[in-house]
Amino acid sequence: MFIPTLFGMLSLSAVTAVDGIFIGHGVGSDGIAAVNLCVPVMMLFTGLGLMTGVGCSVVAAVHISRGHVKAARINVTQALAFVTAVTVAATSLIVIFARRTALALGSSEHLLPMVVDYMQWFMPSMVFQMWISVSLFVIRLDGAPRVAMWCSVLSAALNVILDYIFIFPLGWGVRGAAFATSLSVAAGGMMALGYLFFFARTLRPERVKMSRKSMRLTLRNLGYQCRIGSSTLLGELTLATLMYVGNVTFMRYLGDDGVGAFGIACYYTPLVFMVGNAIAQSAQPIVSYNYGVGNFGRVGQAGRLAVRTAALCGAIVMLVFMAVPQGLVMLFLGEVESAAARIAIDGLPCFAAGFVFFVVNLTVIGYNQSLERMAVSTSFALLRGALFLVPSFALMPVVAGEAGIWLAMPVSEFLTTTVIVAYYGLSRIRRRRA
């Protein structure tokens, strides 16, 4: 499960990262800064998709383990319909009020035209992104993790080709990157839906009745799915908060160059996020199914393996970022003597110090979601988000200057890991006494 899930999730994030690489070389640091200002909104939509996908897959897995296949199919159909309706309504408003949205996200007047351009060309494709986010969970649960992987990998490969064509030969700049991403995401979304409708082994969409009772049950089911997946939404909201508060803080202390430098870190952060997500998601069908049939030894074994894998992967990523920050920056900005590049090279090692805790925290939250422990997973997600992250951004620049801005995320994730370790330590002590 893990290897194809990892490649699939990394490919999903690589779509945006590839945009950044081509924009950095074709437009410059201002282009990276402009796109980075749009990312928090994109993360909110991704969070909605992942929340619904996680909740849908957990509920469907439990239904399948108990032989209720039709109920599992209905949950899948309800999830897809829900994200479609919400996304179409919300993105329409964002496109109509693109300028106001850009200003609310902290754009300067200098960056405003590029921010609006990117937003208006990319946002209409978010409905396809939602289909991918939900469908990949369902496809993996259906027993086809490689199909889920290829939906993401082929979409990312198409994005690379289209980015090059639209940004360099055609010279469309930020607009070209948005258009390329929209087309590639649309292709991935149609592939995922095509599998579910025509090739799924078990979890094909099921026609839902439109009676008043059916609608009431649908709302109840969606509410339960959202509660299960709420900590995943909070995980994406944490990323959105990281990027939004970071953009505002860097703009305050270092101006447009600081936002451009932070933008490079923000292009890499979703890739690290998807490593943690891939570990949690590859364990989820195993954990949820065995939880449904009462095989708790298997549940614990999968959880321990997931946490060890998370610590190893987080450490590897951290060491890479600390060892070659200049090479990572050069992927986005060929000119390393620019102000934005110098800020990023100095800051990335500090930022990467939190990646071990970052990946472990995501894995533990996903594990608790798979067991329907909504209160525990939501509490941990809130800790690493608003409760620790926002104060860290406010205090660390005062304590440590420019380096403190980069250290805000590591401090927040470390504190969350400390609380998680304390929670499980106290739980073990209580079990022994009982």
C-alpha cells in the first residue's frame, strides 16, 4: 500500500511544485510570491477533499468488513456529490471577487495583477482536484492502489509538459502555469472518476434516492464522514495557516523578497505533508478494516509500523534539506545571488528542522482517524495549528530575529509531538494500573 500511495500523493503535490519551478525560471521570484499567496485558498479546498475522502473511506471500510457493500457505495456517491456542489459554489465566488480575495490574502499592489491572473485561471479546475482527492481514497480501498498512483503520476507528467509549453514558447507567464495546472488536474480527475464508474471492483457509485428521508440520511452520513475526517481538514488548515501567517510575517519583516523566499519553502512543504499523509493513508484501510472486525492486535501492529516509517521518512527529508539548501533553491531560482534566493538558502535548514515532528504528527493523527477517535485526532490537529503555530509566528521573530520566522513551524510541531508522547505515556500508565 505505502509505495504506490507515496508516489501518488507526491505526484499530487508535485503539480503545484512544478508550477513553481517553471514560474521561478520563467517569471522570477515575484511570480513565486504571487502563486504562494494563492496557495492558502487552494489548501482549504484540498482539505475539504481530503476530509471527505478520509471520512468516506473509513466508513466504507467498516461497512465492507461487515458485508454492507451497498451502504459503502452510497457513502462514496454522497461524498463525491458533496464536494462537487460545495466546490462549484465557492470557486465561482472566488473567481467573481478575485481582486478582493487577493488583497485579503495579503497581496501587495505590485503582485496583485499576477495573483488575480493565477486565481482566475486555476480556480475553475478545483472541482477536478476534489474528485481526485476523494477518489484516490476510494480507489485504494477498492484494492487498486497502483491505479490511484497513476491517476496522480500521469496528471503531474502532463503538467510538466504543459507548463513548459505555456510558460516558455508561448510566454504566458503565471497565467500559463495556471492553465497548465487546470488541464492536468482535469485529466487526473476524469481518470479517477472513469475508474470508479466503469472499472471499480466493489465501490462503484450507487444511485441515491431523492426522497425527503433519503436526503435526511444523506446529510447525516455526510456529517459523520466530515467528523471523522475533520482532523485531516485541520491538517490542511494548518498548512494554509502556515502559509498565510508566514506570508504576512515575511511581508512585514522582509517585503516581497521575503515572501518569494518563503514561497520556495511552501512549494516543498506540501510534498513533506504528503509523505505523512501517504503513511497514514496506506495504513488506514488495514487499520479501519481490522478495527471493524475486532482484530486489535493487527491494528496496533499497523500503527507502530506507521509511526516508525514516519520517523524514518521525516529524518531523511530533514537531512536532505539541511545538506543541500542551495540546490533546492536553485530548482526554483536559477540566480542564487538574488535577495529572495539568499534569504531562502539561509532559512531552509531552520525550516527543515521540524520535518521529523511534522510527519510523525500527521501519521498519529491519521491513525486515530482510522479508529474513529475523532476527539483525539482533532485535538492533536488543533494543537499543531492555531494553538501552537500562530503564537510561534508571533513570538519567534522577536526571540530569534529573521531565523525565528523560519523556526516557527518546527517549534509548533515539536510541541505537538511532546504532547502526543505525554498523552500516550499517561494512557499506558492508566492501562497498567487498571
